[in-house]
Amino acid sequence: MNKRLERQRVVAEINITPFTDVILVLLIIFMITTPLILQSSIKVNLPEAASGKPITNARQINITVSNDNTVYLDNKLITRKELIARVRTEHRENPELEVIIFSDRMVRFKNIVAILDDLNEIGIKNLNIAAKVEQ
């Protein structure tokens, strides 16, 4: 009778090695593709600067002005009135909001000044202008 009980015993172990392998592969894929996703798909020829440092903030807004003076907010085409409204809403939710302006070097300076003026009226204190490092 003891032999019969031993045969009926079920092994209740789960082998998690394949699961761990899949998770590690997915982690590597996400680590490689995340910087590519975060890069803007809007082509902007940034001006060069001798000094600068990368910005890493949990909440930031990217405003892009292309060479034909179209304005994008986080890679979405937007009008100036919509830009003001969206930035104002985000600033109310997070007073430490950081705004980064990506502007083509051929954009007229008066268009950039108009956007800077709007951001100043909203009360944005953390403002940066993107540039690429001189070589």
C-alpha cells in the first residue's frame, strides 16, 4: 500500500528558468529601444554650443519649432493658443515643470521670443534651449 501512495504523489514544482530568460531578453530590448523612442521624429537643425549638459527631469515639456515655423508640443503639431493652454495646465499641475525648446537654427528669432514671452507670462522658471555640442 505504501508503494501506491508514493506513485500518486504529484510533483508541484514550477521551472521558472524559461520565464526568467524571456524577462531578461525583454528587459534588454526595452533598454535598447527606449532612447530611440524618446528621440524626436521632427528634424530640427539645432544650433551649436560650446558648453551644455543633458537634462533629465521626471516632468518636462519639449517644444519644437521647425524651420517652417510650425510648433510642436511633445512631437504633436499644435497652434500657439493650444500651446499656451496646454503649458498653463501642465504648470498648474506641476509648478517645477521644465520646458525645453528645440528650435531650428534658421527660425526667425522673433518667433522664439514670442514663445519665450508666452512662457514667461505663464510663470515657467525652468526653461532651457536645446543645442548640439560643438565639435
